[in-house]
Amino acid sequence: MSTTSMHPATSASQNQPDNQAQSPALPYARRHDQLVGSVIDASTTVLAQYDHDIVKFGMGAPAPDMLPAADFARIAAQVFSPENFTYGETKGEPILIEALHDYLATTDQIPPEQQGNRDRLLITSGGMQGLDLGFKLFVTPGDLVACESPTYTNGSATAMSYEAEILEIPVDEEGMQIDALEEHTKRTGRAPKVIYTVPTFQNPAGVTMSLPRRERLLEVAHRHRSVIIEDNPYGMLRFEGQSLPALSDLSPNDPLIFGVRTFSKFVAPGLRVGWIDVDPEVRELAVNAKQTMDSCAPVPNQHLIARWLIEGGADSHVEVLRKAYRDRKIAMSEGLARLFPGEIRATDPDGGFFLWVTFEDESIDTEDLMTTALEEGVAYIPGPAFSPAGNFSNALRLCFASAAPDRIDDGLERLRRAVDRYRAER
Ligand SMILES: Cc1ncc(COP(=O)(O)O)c(C=O)c1O
């Protein structure tokens, strides 16, 4: 999808104060330059400024109708009690660790070799904190971190906040091109310290890394002793095709694999609860690191999720999600084919939340198009938001999970109008 590109972190923060030019420089830490913010997260604030109806294909969030809200209201009445509104253990509430372990074991989400070992699990404040812990533990300033291109830039931005040098490795329909990574290592004599990947239903491209690529990635990482951060928020949301083993299934109990998971995509993002699945020695250090951040993940929310898992709420809910997301993905793929024939290429994911759309016309700039799209009442995330180097100007990410099929049709028709207007007006 692009050529391999490497660049040190640059100082392009969207969150810099406007008056910086006039103010005397503050004595910031050197790393403040590399706090680049997130276009994805900032989109929530941008949308809040609009009063008219907008079909939201931007943020990767489940729609309100996809949340187990009635279960939550009932369970909250039991667990939102005074003893749960206090600090909890940093590693997580024991009831949640136990319930999570059992859920993962019964749904084949941890390899048999790792089952019974609760010391691998640490409950985090969402997947983002898992990424932060991973990069914090393994990145020394100047270390090379390889990521996919396009990538989930909240992940690469986290690596940059620890002053990593980012290497973008192109993605194709089989995921990260490991040969390109190896070529880069041979050419420069420099192997990545950390490889950051979303191998299953990748954010933003929706593609899944093939089995041969997974095996090759493990071989390369072992040879160079690179840590793999396997970020897997969407793996359980497969609605089509054959499931593939996670990297951690292919190489159980591997201390080089740092697994990052979250409840955000199959339960609710606002609860801010996730987990990491790591070597017990790494978990001990992660506990220390988490204690410098927030002491513990939200305790009432951990109890809410624990009870819901114990009741078996997740089993039926995940089935509902898979069916709904399949219908939504089909609606979006068919709508794109109908409304943009010959004009775009779109990925066709077997699960997860996202479609990646590339305009054949390379002069279409999806950052510029965004203004017109918002006026027409549709939001997406422009391609350059998924590349630390700002590639993919003629691409965009669409989240199909957040809207019902008829609303998806509406949104795509608005996008069609926006593209026509943008072409006519430029
Ligand atoms: C690939 C990936 N990793 C991590 C996260 C962050 O998850 P959370 O919202 O639980 O912090 C997301 C959320 O969009 C994601 O898509």
C-alpha cells in the first residue's frame, strides 16, 4: 500500500497551543515534541461542533444499539456499591481476572499451554494503556519500532512518545510485508527493537495477516530478539472465513510477545477496561509501570464486566455482534460498489470494524474532502491519519460497526454527494 518509509518522530502536534509563537518557550521535556496527538480521537471533538445530522463512520466505536445496556443497568444496581468505589489491586480485581481467564479459556482465546496461568493477565485502563505499558517497558529513546503502514497511529504515537524511531512497513492483503521488514534490516544492519502489529482485522485496513506471514514474523522476531506487540481488539469479531491462530497461539508462553486486548470493542469503550497477556516477569514490571499512571483500572467497571462474564453475557452478545457487523459490512461493501463503481478500491474484511477505501484518482485529498463531507453530513477518518509519515492522502477509513445498514446507505450517499461537490468546486 506504500513503500517502506522511515523517519524520526517529528514535532507536528495538532494539540500545540495556538499562542506558542508569542510565548516564551516553556522548559518542556524533549519528548514533548513527540506528543503528536490522535486525529482519530480528536474527531470526537470536531464532530461535537456540528449541529446537523452526521453519519459517523469515523470513530471505531460500537453503536449504542450494540451495547448490552439492559444487562449493565441490572448488574450495575448490584455492583455499584460503596465497597467497589475505592482503589483496587493494580493487577486488576481478582474476580475479573478469574472470569476473564475462564472466558478466554472456554472460547479458545488462550492456548492450552497458557491456561491456568492467571499471572499473565493484568487488567488495564483500556487497550491504549496496554500499548503504553508495552512501549514504556521496551522502548529506549532512539530505538527502532516497526509498524504497519497504514497503522493504528494511536499505537505508533505511543511509541513516539517514548522517543522511538518509527519504521513504516507496507501492508497488503496478507498483512504486514515481513520481507520488506527483513530487507530493511539487511540494508541498514538495524533490526527493530519492537514490532507493533494488529494482525487480525487490522485497524485501519481491515486485513488479516496470513498464516505464513505470522510464522515468518515470529521467526524474524526470534532471530533479532524483537518484541512483538500483538494488538488484538477485534479478533473475536470474526463474521466470515476461517479463524487463524493469534501469534500468541502459535508461540505460547513466548516472553517476546506482549499481547494487548480490550473490552472496548465487544463490551463498551466508555468503561475503559482492557488487559494485557504477557510473560509473568513482564507483568510484574507492568504492575510497577501502571502504578506510576493510575494505580488501578476503574474498579466498579471491572466488577460490572466480571459479573457479566460470569453470567455468560458475552457468549450471546458476541454472537449478536458478529451477525450485525456482517450485515453492516455487506451493506457498506455493496453501497460502495453501487455508488463508486470503478472509482475506488476497498478492502473486504472478514471481521472487525473497518473498511479501507482508496480512490483511484490520486489527486483526491481526503483531508481536504473532509470539510465538504462534514457539510454533507458524513464523517470518516482521512488516510494520512494512519501513517506517521502522512502517506495515503487519497485513502480513508470507514467504520461500518457504528451504523445500521439503512443509515450506512444514507451515509454513503452523502459521501457520494461530497465527492461530486469537492470535484466540482476545486
Ligand atoms: C488497534 C487498536 N488498538 C487499541 C485500541 C484502543 O483500545 P481502547 O479503546 O480500549 O483503549 C483501539 C481502539 O480503537 C484499536 O483499534
